[in-house]
Amino acid sequence: MKEKYRFIIIFALLTAVFFLLISISRHNEKKKQIEELSEYLDNEEVAFALANNFKMEELRDFLDFDNFSIFYFRSYQRLKDDYNLTPLEAINLFHNPNFYSFYKNPKPALFLETPLVLVNKCYYLEEDFVPKGLVMIDNYDIPHYDRKGDEIQLKIATMDSLKLMIEEAKAKGHSLVVYSGYRSFEKQRYLYYEVYNENDDISARPGFSEHQTGYAVDISTSKAGLTYHLEKTEAYIWLKDNAHRFGFILRFPKGKEDLTGYQFEPWHFRYVGIHAEVIYQDQLTLEEYIIVNFQL
Ligand SMILES: [Zn+2]
């Protein structure tokens, strides 16, 4: 009888110790979680995360980004899962819902005066914006289309790289001609309203053309000009597969019209510098590259 009681008491004690240890370990785990969250969040936000039982392993992928807000965590997760996005892409898209919605509450251009500058139907330039450091094509010995009183100008880095690219193309037997570069707001206004009759598929509204950045250039052969005949030429094939080595991307590729807002333009190239390599290899548009890699 006595033996039996002893056994029961020992068993009860062991059980109590077991549950005590579990409770201590849970307490420590929670303490660790609060400590980790506190590095990123204030007290109210930490309390919100705990109250909603957000899992640390799911949160960790998001916490590092400046635009992250714990209160929208479930929304980010839903976007990420529904559209197969990265955490940063989900945060960016949630806070910039019109990123791909043309002319719907457009925002000022991103990364102004850098090769990453984003000007499209969602990001615009002011009427008085003129890029710094424009240079004249006449000083560069680059074959180009001459318009009297309207000489082709580009940002200096764009012009330097363009010269190298056209020289190498020439060495490979392709004669390229530059048709246009920097375009002022005023000129774009004229083209959009007077020449293209407000056709948004082929022309940008004034302020929404990346030609105003000085980083965009229209290139073709003298025979094809700015027509789709260019696509059938050897020169285009070379350009398409080599432009990235000189920091240029084909800006309005086939099959991405819904992202860029423009019909395929085999002649329109955009200088993006070091970013060209990944954009080319991964077959991205500038829009996709930016939303995946940068905090907006
Ligand atoms: Zn163009």
C-alpha cells in the first residue's frame, strides 16, 4: 500500500515538473519573439503581432523592409500567395496599387537623374524638367538622322555607351542610325496631340515619355527607319542580343504590352547602365525589375 502511494506521488511530481518545464520553455520562446519583434516594431505593433498569432518564420521575410507595416501583414501575405510574389513585391504592390494602372493617379518619376529613372504611364516628369548633362550627338561622330534646329541630345553616359555600341555593331557589319533622343515636354505635347492624335498605344502623353529623361534613344537602320521592317533585319537581331552589354535594354518588348502600356517597339532602347544585364537575362521589363528589387 505504502509503496503504491509513493509511486503515485512520484508520478504526480514528475508530471508537474514536466508541465512546468513546458510552460517555462513557452514563456522563454515568447520572450525571445518579443525581443526579436521589438528590433523592428514599437510596443503597440508587437502587441498586435502577438494578438494575431503571426508566426515568426513568416514575418521574418517581411520585417526588414522600410514600408512594411504589421497592420497590413495579412494583406501582404495574401498578395504574395495569390500572385506568387516575393515579400518585397507584395509590400510594394500593396502600397502602390496603381503601379501598373496607366494614367490612374500617376506619381512623380522614380530614381530621377539616374539610369534607373522610371517614367511611364504611371510615373511622370514635370513640365519644366530638363535632364542635367545633355550632350549633342554632333560632337560624337555617331551616324544619326539630322533635323535642322532639333539636334539629337542624350545624357552623357547614354551617349558614351551608345557610341561604343554603334561602333561594335559597325564592326560586325551592322550600320545603325540614331533617330531620336531627348525630347522636351513641349515637343512631346506636339507629337501626342498633333502627330499621333492622342493614340496612347503608340505615343506618350506629355510628361509621361521617357524620352524626356535623356536616357531613351530610338535606333534603326537607315533603310528600315522607325518601322516594323527593322524587326526583320540582322542589325536588329544583333542589337536585341547585345545592347545589354552596353547598358541598354529593349524597353517595349513583345508580349509585355500590358506591363509597359506600349506596342512592341523594336527601335526604342533605354539606357539603364549596370541593371541591363539582369533585365536582359531574366527577360524583365524595367517595371518588373524595379518592383522586385527596390523599396517603393
Ligand atoms: Zn522612342
